[in-house]
Amino acid sequence: MSKLPRVARAAVLILVAAAALSGCAPDRGPFPTADPTTPPPPVVTPTPTPTPTPTFDTTAFSIDDPASLWVVVNKLRPLDPQDYAAPDLVDVPVPYIYAPKLRAEASDAVVTMFADFTAETGLKMQSQSAYRSYGAQVSVYNGWVAKLGQAGADLTSARPGHSEHQTGLSIDISAQPAKCALSACFGDTPQGIWLAENAYKYGFILRYPNGLTSITGYEYEPWHYRYTGVLLSTEMHNTGTATLEEFFDLPAAPTYG
């Protein structure tokens, strides 16, 4: 640079000074503002506030009042009074073996359930038996005692005053035309399979499941459905709870007290 004319040297010095002031070096681009090997600061993601899962209220309805949709009737829990007569009984407009009556809410659910089954499958179901009074249950139970003896009858039929049919909330269902009516093989029919998978959507539970006689006191009855309302039937389905005794933490009822 010493050999350049004075004016040229001055011009070069001005350019160098300007480059320094602008943060750049000739032919090198911008100066780095930070060490490229330094990792960026971590991104802090706020922890979401958990939304509590609503607790199912097991006390929403009585399990003792015979008029309650959640009443639990078994060999240790007779109806009170034992000759209880269900209110608001109506004729159920579905095909049947014996003309069925149920409480109005349960009847409406049965009609919808039967219609949906037929719409989905092209097949039909019918009512085998529904509401039975105390007096009717006396006859039914005595008939089973005569046929099977008392020990056999107690696995098959409820003693008067202990029957769910007396609540007006239970129905025995069979195929139409009849196939495996009131037999364990009903569970393997299209009707039995569909009910096991779908009845809870209409407020019904399979009351006496397979293999749980030590809890319910009754043999497997894939035809016997009990109306509890959709709230309870759905909760039992979602939690995988098979019996009312287990859901409400009640003693097993394999025999009469």
C-alpha cells in the first residue's frame, strides 16, 4: 500500500474503515453474532391443566326402593314389600309368546331395541316373558320346584318377592321364530349375540352372565335383560362391570339369606 499514490491510499483506508463499521469484512460476509456450536435455548412448553374425569354418582338412584330403575333384587335383597306391584305398567307392542307388560320407560326402550335389531339384521326377536306379579311368580317358581326340585329351581327361578320380573323392568327375549328359547344356546344365536353387544345402548344389562352364578345366584341366562336406564348400563359397559352386585359393591348372593 506504501507504493500507492497518497490519494489512492486514503481511499483504501476509508473503505476498510467503512467495512469495519458495518460489521462486515471484505469478501467474508456478515460477522457471526453468536457461537454456531452453542445449542439454542430449550423451548419450554407449558404443562396443560388436567381436566378431571367426572366421577359416576352411584347414589343418583336408590338401589333399595323397588320403584327405582337401579333397584338391586337378589337372593339376599328381597323386594320391600315382597308383594310389591310395579307402577305405570303398559302393554309392550312387540311380538311375544306371552303378552308382555313393562314399566313405560322400559317398554319404550324395548320397542326401539327390537326395531333397530330388525333394521340392522333383517331378523326378528320376541318377548318370551316380562312383568310377573307376586302371585304369578308363586306359580312359576312352584312349577320349577316340581320339575327340578327346590335346589334346581333356586338356580333357575326366583322365589316370590325376589324376582326382577316383579319390578316391571325385566324381560326374557327369544328369537322369532323361536330357537333356543330360555336355553343357554340362545347366547349363540344372532339375536343373543346382538343383544350382548348392543343392549346397553338402550339401557339394558344382561343380568345373569355366564360363569357368575357365585355372585348372582342364578345360572347363565342370555335371554334375561334388565332395564336400568342408559346412564347405568353404559357405565357398566365402559367399566367392564358384569353384575349389579359388583358395580354397587354389594355382597354376592349365591343363596337365600
